[in-house]
Amino acid sequence: MGHGFREFIPMPQPLRLCLPLALFTTLSACAQQPPQVPAAPRPPVIAPNECNDAAAQFAVGKIADAKLAEEARVRASALRVRMVRPGQMVTMEFDASRLTIEVDAGGKVASVRCG
């Protein structure tokens, strides 16, 4: 004891095994977890007689008339079609089997959507 060194005190065997485990557990809690990435949304399922506006996008930019509206309705598998002109009042309910064609002031199809 006179050499300035501390004497080594032997640790019991179970304590010697628990210290590294405790140290590992503590450090692993500090590790950054990878961010949770949400799953990709499922593609829409088109039910029979439910409008599919992607199929009617060909009409955008064309002159709006009854023949074009009917062709867009058939391609979109919609039961009904309506043309909405600027300033026209329309009902706001969503109808999954209806194709709505929005017409600009020049008489051309501005957009096509279901609803």
C-alpha cells in the first residue's frame, strides 16, 4: 500500500457480466432510430359505374360540345356528365358516377374531374 497505487479489488463474477450489458443497453438507447416511412398509398380501385377522370383527360383544351361530353362520359365509365361554364351555379355534392367538365370563357374544356 505504500507505492501510491490503489489496490485492485476483485469484482464478483455476476457484477462483471452485468456492467458491460448495462453499458451496452444505455448506449443503444442513445442510438438514433431510422425515420418511419409511411407505406405508399394504394392505387384507387374503380368500381363499376364509378367515374375514372383519367380516361377523359383527352378532352382538355378541345371545344366543349355535346358530342365531346358524351365521348368523355363513355371513356370515363361515368353514368352522367355535366358541363359547368364560368359563373354557373352547381350543386356541391360528390357523385362518384358523374363526370364534370369545366368549360372556360372561350368554350374550351379547362378541366375534367369526377364528382
